[in-house]
Amino acid sequence: MGMSALRIADPQRRDRRFLLNAFAIVLLTLLGAAGESLVMDRHLKSNTSKRRIHSLFRQGCLLYDLIPNMSETRLRPLIDRFIEAMRQNSALAQTLSFI
């Protein structure tokens, strides 16, 4: 996610960036899982394969890119499922409660 292109002299600043990067990866993976549970992954792949083509992280990235142009009828279930997935993941909920 672009971290190798950065030159950061301050170790604390570098660690904060890695922490933000880790949060982004977790949240995008949860978004991908929410989309897959709603069978939105079939719109992201170009073939009719029954198995997973993109990782949950990649699906989350693709869905995140589609959100600005997504209709309300497709967006609302995705957001609701994403929020439910965040609530079910107790470690994530506990970590985000500190922020």
C-alpha cells in the first residue's frame, strides 16, 4: 500500500503510519467480506467461476472504489452488513473503542 516508497526518519511517525495502514487493511477486508456475504463479488469478477477469484482485501478495495457511484439500494445493505461485521469482531470493536 505504498509504504515501501516512503522515507520516514522519525520511528514514531513511521509506526503511526504502519498502524493506520493496518487499520485500513482490516477495514477493507471487512468491507470485502460484507460484500461477499451479499454476493456482490459476482459483479467484480469477469468469469462465472464458483470459487473466490479476488481476496477479501481486493474485493474491499474494489467495492470502496465503487461506493461513490453506487445506488442507494445497493449501498445501504453493504453498509449495514459492514457495520454488523465490525460489531461481531470483538477485537476490532475493542481496538476502535480506544480511538
